[in-house]
Amino acid sequence: MKKKLFIPGPVSVKEDVLAQMTKAIIGHRTVAASDLQRSISEKLQRIFYTKNRIILSTSSGTALMEGAIRSFTKKRAAVFSNGFFGDLWHEMALRNNIEADLFRAKKGKPITSEMVDSVLSTGKYDLITITHNETSSGITNPIEEISEVIKKYPEIVWLVDGVSSIGGIKLEVDKLGIDVCIASTQKCLGLPPGMAIASVSEKAIERARSIDFRGYYLDFLELYETIEKMDYQYISTPALPMMNAIDYQLNKILNEGLENRFKRHETLGNIVRDWAKKYFPLYTEEAYSSNTVTTIENSLNMDIDLLNKMLEKRGFEISNGYGNLRDKTFRIGHMADCTVEELEELIDNLDEIIRIKFCKASA
Ligand SMILES: *Cc1c(COP(=O)(O)O)cnc(C)c1O
């Protein structure tokens, strides 16, 4: 039986989108490849709300995160985190011999503009990273307020992890002044895993020019200049079947309309939160709860693996907590092309299983 995935990536992909990947392979140094990749790039600029150049990478989002912190930190990076993916930037910096400090928000709380201001006012940093939507803790950080503070520090290159928000929660790259914004195909964009995307500002590229040892495959300057010089072609052979699926799915996203898409995600978020609160506390302060993934405290001490086995028989899959939250929380992903009807079907099934199996007393 085919399972519907309600995990925070990879997401279920529609048949017509998958079918695009079976088209005949074309050469990567052809006009057709340039045309396809230009078309993708222009659509992504609309989805990222940016005029900045778009870079595609045949890798997952993690790779571009590592490439970015390495390509753009000259002095010292300030990494802000409220969970696993935020912490990851710090780990990557250290493993690449890049000076970096980690600043964590309190449990279930967002990163605040005050936190960012007090760190940047030390003058020690020339790069900061923010996770827009932290997929482990289910928090959407108040990026607009944070952007106001960052604008006071023109020397800062600002990297944003938009992996679980781009295509699901509005993120206006140019308006906010984000220098590098990173996404993956397998989250809110509703595509198979396999490629990562970044928008890159001129300011960031100027910084990269002054930095030695940026590596090769993930060197943002190399990526940027190659696309410019070679008419939207890449340094090496990209995952061309993915390119077909991306181009096709981006049309579907733009046809739905970005505002409609964000609104749909908001509705999905509200449905899950309202349901969850009947049984459990939300892990995250509600005002900052994500509209693409909900992290719920496992206060009934359910065996999440057993819950998932029972869901599997009914054709669904949800997710355990991430890292050290594995058993303390569980997560429901509601991103990409998920409809209200599909989500309600999941919730009806969850309701039944939880009542029968995990909270007999209150049934
Ligand atoms: C999934 C995810 C990542 C990692 O992306 P991959 O494409 O799996 O490498 C990074 N950050 C966030 C917020 C994510 O949700």
C-alpha cells in the first residue's frame, strides 16, 4: 500500500511531477539545458521574492549550508539556533576551521531581534545564520523583526536556512535583505529529494572574493560565476531528471498562487494545532508555531514507533521527534501539496488510534 507521508520531508510527490523525471536525458552543455535551467531560475526568483541569482546544486540542502558558511565567513560567524538544524551551522563551521559562536534560544522559544542585536553590537562578527523555520522544534522565527536589526550592521552577510519554509511560508528575500537563502526540493516545494537551491546576493559574492580556501564543488563564487559565464549551466553535471520535475512543479506552484499556497499552509497549521491541543501541549510557544511542521510534546508517553506502525496499516506516516527530542516529542509535517482533506483524514485516524490505544481513560 502507498503511504501518505506526514513527515517534515521528504514529502509525497504527485504522480504527474514524478513522471517528468522519466523524460529522455539531454546533454548538460546544450542550449536546451540552458533554457530549462534559466526557466527554473526565473520561477524560483519569484518564489524567493528576489532578483538575486539562483544557484541549484545537485546535493541536499545540508551541502549548500556548509558551502555557504565556508564561502562567506571571513572574520567570525554568529550562529543562532533553536534546534538541531540551527546547531548544525555551528558544527559545520567548526569542522571547516571557521571561527563561530553558537547562540541558542530558550526551549520552545524563538530567536529574538534583541538577542541578535546584542550579539552583533559586539562587532566580533561578519556573518550570521538564522534558521527561518526550525524543523526539529517546529518554530518559525520572527524573521521580519530580526531583519530590522540586521539592517543596522551593513558589514554582516546574512545566511538563512529556508529549507522547510520556502514554498510554504512567505519569505521575502530582497525585502528582508537576506544575502543567502537556502532551500531543498523535498520539503515545501513538493519535489523528490535530490537538489538544493540558494539565492545569493552580490554583497555575499564580493565577500567570497576576499576569502581563500572555499573548496570547489560547494564554492559559491565558482557556482555563481559559472552560471553567469555559461548561460545557466553548472560546474559539473546536474541531476537533469530533477530539473524537468522542478520546472514542471514550479509552474504548478505559481498557478496555485503563492499567497494561496501560504494561506493553505496556515490553515493546515491551525488544524493540526487545534487537534493536538485536545491531547497534548505544543512543544513551541503557539505564536511561533510553524505552519509546515508541528512539534508536539508526547505527554501521554506513547510509543511513537507503535503509533506509526498502526498508522502505517491505515496508509499514513508521521515522525518521531528529532535528535534528543526523539521520544519526548513527535512531529506532523503538513507541507507542500498536502490538502485540508488529506490532513483531516490523518487526524481522524490519529484520533481513533490514540483513543483506543493510548488514552483509554479519557475515551
Ligand atoms: C531538512 C532540513 C535541512 C536539511 O536539508 P537536507 O536537504 O536534508 O540536507 C536543513 N534545515 C532545515 C530547517 C530542514 O528542515
